[in-house]
Amino acid sequence: MRAQGGGEGVVVNHRAASSRPGGTVGAEIEQTARPPTGRTDNDVNEAFYLPDPADPQRFLSTELTRGPWSPDAQHAGPPSALLGHAIERCEPRPGFQVGRVAVEILGPVPLTPLTAQARLVRPGRSVELIEATLSTDRGPVMRATAWRFKLADPELEIPEHLLPTGARPGPDQTPDPEPFPSTQPVGFHTGIEYRYVTGSFREPGPAVCWIRLKYPIVAGTTPSPLERTLAAADSGNGISAVLDWDRYLFINTDLTVSLHRQPAGEWVCLDAVTHPQPHGIGLAESALFDEKGPLGRSTQTLFLGPR
């Protein structure tokens, strides 16, 4: 994948690429957000996105958004979280909470400025549907819909034995993290902290992994529980990869996250498994947890192919 060209607020540097998991060998174009007025170069990698002071819907993408498939394209976790950022600010209502977000990835998301827009398309007394879009100057690159639910007040009397239970060993009970296999000095892998309970980046198959954001999604804000979950959930196909990174592509075209409660704390756990098929379509699914127990589930539909 290649970025869709430079634009305002983007510095384009040409340099030689090196082989890496999810990458290619050859010439590459590195695009980095130029800090907006009032910021310095040191601010650029202190968040995944920098808000544009001139436009509240526009965000400059930093190198922390870079993904594993191309040096010019973002990991889908940060822009999914940016969609969540916009969704939660769309006509917010006290006593309501997002219960499901479905993200459609329309193509590679370049490391260029993004415009995030959200609108209420189906208002309601108990449930509402919100639609959000991320766009570059050339058009939409991601879309999302989200269902927002009215919370029960008072809470429903549900027998305790019917409530979701179960836990995974916490992040403080895991081995020291191994380095992410990438030659890129900065990217999504340097913007998060990850702790494997089972599996690893070098061990194909199902995995249980805790993920924590090291930086805010948007500079000057604190990541919300929804933002943290969306950013982490898109790693399900990566942590549970069963195909050789050097021989195959397994790129998700979507991300659907359903939450029966919001996560508490900074860590989100994925108990992930990937199901490939010879005809080239796969599925990655993850059970989601925090340190208190189950949160919900996420799925990703995968395009499988040779490199």
C-alpha cells in the first residue's frame, strides 16, 4: 500500500526501506505530521493525532499511527479510536453509552491530515444510531456506525449467576514484553505497551495479550474507555496471526466491537484467534477483558493473499 500523496501539514522524506514483518524492500516515502502553529517538533510524537487549531474536525497524523503493512499507511487501531473520539462527541446525552461500533476500512489510511465527522442518523428515547467518517483531502478512508444505548436507572435486577464471569491473568503477571519485529523506529508498536499471557509475535496461533496506550489518541485529551478499546481491538489479527508475515497478507477490511460494559483502567486484554480459509477469506475474533473481567467481543474480516 502507498500513501495517497502529500498535502498541507505533511513532510515527505524519501529513503531506502528495509525488509520487516508486514513490509517490503525498496523505495519508501515517509510522511510525518508537521506540528501546527504553537507546537514544536517535540510535540509530534506525544500523541497519535494533533488537533488542528484552525479546524476542530481536522487532525494531523503522527508517526505513532504507522502500521505493519506499509511505512506509508496507518495501523487501523488509531483511526478507529479517532472515530470513537468523534462518535462520543456527537450530541452526547447523559445516561447513554456506546454498546457497539462497526468500522469499515475503505482502503489504506495515509499518514496525512484526517477530517473526522459524526452525525446522529437515528435519534431515539432508548437507542440511537451515530454515523462517523474519516476523510483525507481525496475522500473517505474509513466509516463507522455506532449504537448508543440508554442505561437502566435503576439498574435491572439480574441474578448473579447470569452475569458474565471469567478473567485472564493480569498484565502484572506476564513476562517482560519481547521487541516487536519491525525495523521502523516509530509506529503504533512504539505507541502501545503490550504484555502476552500466552503466544507471542513470533509464535503463530491463538494468543492472550494485554494492550495499553502509552500516549493519548488526540493530544491534550485523556483516552476514553471506548478509544482504548477500539485502538486495542484492531490488533486481534496481529497477535493471533497463523500465517507467515513474510509470505502472506492478512489485512482486515473491518472491525466490529460489541461491549456489554466499558473497560475500567488503562489495560485491555484480547483473547484472540484467527481462522484462515484456503479461498482467501479469514476471520479474527477476540474476547475482550479488563482486569475486572469480560467486556465484550470484537471481530475482523480478513483478506488473505500472498505477498
